[in-house]
Amino acid sequence: MRDHYDGLAAEYDEHWVYGPEYIPWLSGRIAEALVLAPTDRIADIGSGTGL
């Protein structure tokens, strides 16, 4: 199992980057779905590389 994930680690982010507009777009959709207030905070813990 470890060998499998060690092999993926070097190129993991390449599988999730669709263009410069993707991360802001996705972040906006997540914030809308969560109905966040300006004072709320989000922690990305244990979610891969944090993309």
C-alpha cells in the first residue's frame, strides 16, 4: 500500500489542476454550499496536498 501512495505523491497535484480559474471557482462553490459567514474559518486537515 505504501509503495502505491509513494508512487502517486510526486504527481498527485497534476491530477487536480484544471487551470488557474479552477481553485477560485471550486472554493466559491464550497463557500456557497456551506453558507459561511465572513468570520468563519476552514481548516483543510488530512485532505491530500491541500489543493
